[in-house]
Amino acid sequence: MASTVISPFALFSLPKTCQFRKKKPLGFVSKRAVSCKANSGKENKDESSSSLSGFDRRDVLLGLGSLYGATNLVADPFALAAPIFAPDLSQCGDANVPLRKSPGTNVSVHCCPPVSTNIIDFKPPRFTKTRTRKPAHLVSPDYVEKFQEAITRMKALDEKDPRSFTQQAKVHCAYCNSAYEQMGFPSQDLQVHNSWLFFPFHRLYLYFFERILGKLIDDPHFALPFWNWDHPDGMTIPDMYVDLDSPLYDAKRNPDHQPPVLVDLDYSSDKNLSRDDQIKANLCVMKSQMVQGTTTTTLFHGKEYRMGYSPDPGAGTIENGIHLSLHKWVGDPRQPLKEDMGNFYSAGYDPLFYAHHANLDRMWNLWKTELKVPHCDFKDTDWLDSSFLFYDENANLVRVRVGDCIDTKTLGYDYQQVELQWLDYECDPTPTTTGKAKNPLPATRNAFPILLDKLVRVDVPRMKKSRNVVGEEDGGEEVVILQDIQLDRDSSVKFDVCINVTDDKKPIAPGHSEFVGSFTNIPHGHHHHGSKLNTHLSLPISNALKALQLEDEAKVVVTLVPREGEGLVSVGNIKIGCIRD
Ligand code: C2O
């Protein structure tokens, strides 16, 4: 069956947001920026997405989807969109994991959970005390002992118990290597990465993992630690995970990245920077991604992914950036598929995975509360009503909605506050002399698709009306959109994206004005769609345009710099658009 052609950037082709915005008076603070009312989606329906009022859109979709398949929805995908529903566990199939060394060959991995027909709708439990997740490098010896005990007990459970460590690890494989299909759309994989499901799925996954551990040691207040890789003191693998005798240890990690080696938040290969330089570089990656790279909700969370959509519509900045860099950095290059952390099917087998994702989950909270402009989550009911299935601490199968997890306090936990050095960090100045960026190096290519076998530069026109109105405080953002990025799912790829580079010899790094972001892939399996990944990436450029004094220019020269996997990835088109949400 042909795959769906619902365009994930249909919204970008009508740049209605930047066009009509007027300049705001100096000192204007938009209301939208300061009122992020929590919205669980239950009472407050999003008007724009309820165009089928009077119907239950789910019924319409389920009917259409199962009768005719997704392709019939192309005519008006937005009118008929609906949330991605929790999968039918009885339809779970083996995940296919492509073998890196023998292209075209796949191994089947069984990662389906036990089936239960008794599904309970999640209700946030009552609790008396908020569980505080602490930085892994700051916890007490008593805590480490308790945590180890809990993991030991989880590993000792019968493998068939859905709460056992193996089954917990398989949860990631099943949702991330496409063992499930979308309900009513058997031709479409259910994939929680590369879309707006990334943060909520992983939040809930960790929530149940934590509750199970607490139950196993009979401590309802037990909280997971977080790997505080955004703070200089947390930039190595935390000690408790590298003790050979600990249940938190995993042998399948890169042996060259053990403490005291510092993490590289922008990893593609070892750079061997001095300690100080690595810390500076990491703080600049944090600033570039968390402060400058996530100015809108879509840039943070990733693109919309509704029922019937092809998987991988596009990841948010943090998901595609720091998140994948650290998976790669920890994974073991000696293993055939860079297990454990270097491949989605195996990542959950490394206890460090949960500490890494706890810090990513913390980033979601920080993004909403700690940045200069407070950000809001989507109010779209298709996001809020998307749902997943997890086994809880009592081994009951629970259906949880995204809307159930947008506030960690209702889930009973929070994060210890830690100094955020990256928030106001001053990165080294850009190598470009002021004003020079108006005369960049010329384009080297003018036809698409572009195979990225070497550095390429492309002219990209800007939309007329967006000039001079970008970068305002109401959240509008001009973006470079890389469309139809295609690559084999099993390839490791990274390339950087810069604008108006004036000198090829001087390396441009995160924190420099010309640098606007990167694209990263780590190997992961699939079920349908052959072995190609087709995805999209939007990178904000308002800051860069301002810093380089390019606000009035009619075009920019976009440079793509391959850093890993030269010749393995192609880009279908590059456009400039504007997004507000
Ligand atoms: Cu589901 Cu870090 O990935």
C-alpha cells in the first residue's frame, strides 16, 4: 500500500504567522508569553482543531482508516486529524533492527510486552510528599545503596513480569523500533521519536519505571536521579554507573568515555578538547539549543504527529541534538549496532538511559519555567489526547494520555534546582567580522535533492514579509526548513547547518552566530516503509539573522557541513518559513 502523503509542513507553506505581525513597542511583553495556563485538554477544547464538531473524529478516522487505509485522508488531512492512540498490544510484532555491517539484513527483536485485556485509565495517584529527583553526582551513599537495591530487585523479577528490568527495557524497543502500528492504520508504524510525542512518551515511561522501583523497595517517595550533563560538575558518567559491581553498570558502553572524560553534547567523533574547552563548548551547545533553538513550542517538542500520519514528521531541537549526541557518545562502538545506548532497540538495557532521560525531562520543565520568555505546551487536543500503554507498579495495564503528564507535580515529582550556567553563558565570539556576513561565500549547488557527500552551500530566498519582523517577543520565529532528509535508518549521520559563512577555513561551532543547528541520526529499526528514514528539520534563524545583521537581506546562503556519514544522507529541499507555535 502506498504510504501517506500528508505533508508535515503544510503549515509552513502558508506563512500566515509572520506576515501579518506588526512591530511591537519597545518593552512590550506579549500576553501569550506570560500566560501558560496548564491545560490537560479535558475541559478546554482547541477550537481550531474541532472542525468535525458533532462527530467523534476518532470514529470517523477509525472507520476510514481500517476500511480504506490512510491514503484516502490526503484530501483534507487537517480536518480529519485525530490523536495517536495507545497501541493494541495483541497486534504487536517483532521489531526489525537493521544490521549495520550487512546492509539489507535485519534481525528480528522480540520486544512485545505481555498482553492484558484489562486496561485501566490512568488517574494521577494521591501522594503526601513530592518526590524530588536529584542530580546523580550529588546523591548520598545511602541513596545509591537504595537505588542499587531497587534495580537489583527489578532485575531479579521473572522475565515475564512486565515490571522486570528486561520488560522495562523492551518498552523502549517496542515504541521506538516500531513494533506497533497505529490503531486503524495498519500501514503506519507507531513511532514515538521524531515528533511531538517524544517528551511525553519518555516522561511517562520514566514515571512508571520510577514507581515500580519505589514499590520494589517499599518506598513510595523514591525518585530517580538525573544525569546533570548541563552542569560542569555533571559532565562525566556519574560514578554510581561505572562501578563494575553495581547493577547500574553496563559493559556495553564506549570504553574511551569513562570518567574523568567529559561528555560532548555535540558529539560525532572524539575532538580531544582540553577540559576547559569541552566545558565551554558544552555550555554553548546548551545555550544554542535550549535558549536559541527552542523559541517556539514546535521547535521544542517536535512536529505534529496525528493518526494516519507517516512516522518521523520531525524532531524538536533537543531531541535531535543533545539527546542523540549523548546516546551516541555512551554507546559502544565495539558492538555491531552500537549497543546499548547507541541504538534505540537496546538503549533501555543501560540503566544510564533513565538518568539521561530524566535530565531531558527536566529540560521540559526548565523550558516552561526558567527561560527569559516562559513557554507553553501545545493546547492541541490531538496532542493532549494521544495515549500510550504502560504497566504500573502493581502490574496493571494503564492507558495514559499526554494531557495527564504535562505537569510533573500532578505526577508527584519535581527536580532539585541546580545552577543553570548555560542560561546566560557568553560563548566565544563568532569568527566573522561584523558586517561581513552580507558577503558570504557563494552557493556551490542549485539543484535538489542534494547528496551530502561534502560541504555544500545553497542560496535560499527569504519570504518578503518576514524580513524585519522576526525575533519579536511573541514567539514568531523564522526557520530554515530541511525537507525530506533521507537516509538509511541504520546509519549514523550528523551534519551542521550554518548561514552566510564567509570563511571555510574557520570552523563554525554552536554558539557562533552563523551556526543554526545540526541534524543527527542514530541507528534504529522499523517495521514498514523499507529501511529509509524520511524526516524533516526546522532550525530557527532569527537570532543568527540579527547577530549577523542580515535582517534586510532577500536571501541567505545555507551551508551544510557533513560531520559523520558523508554520502549517506540527502536533503530534498531547503526553504525558509515562519512559525509561531
Ligand atoms: Cu526513546 Cu533517548 O530515546
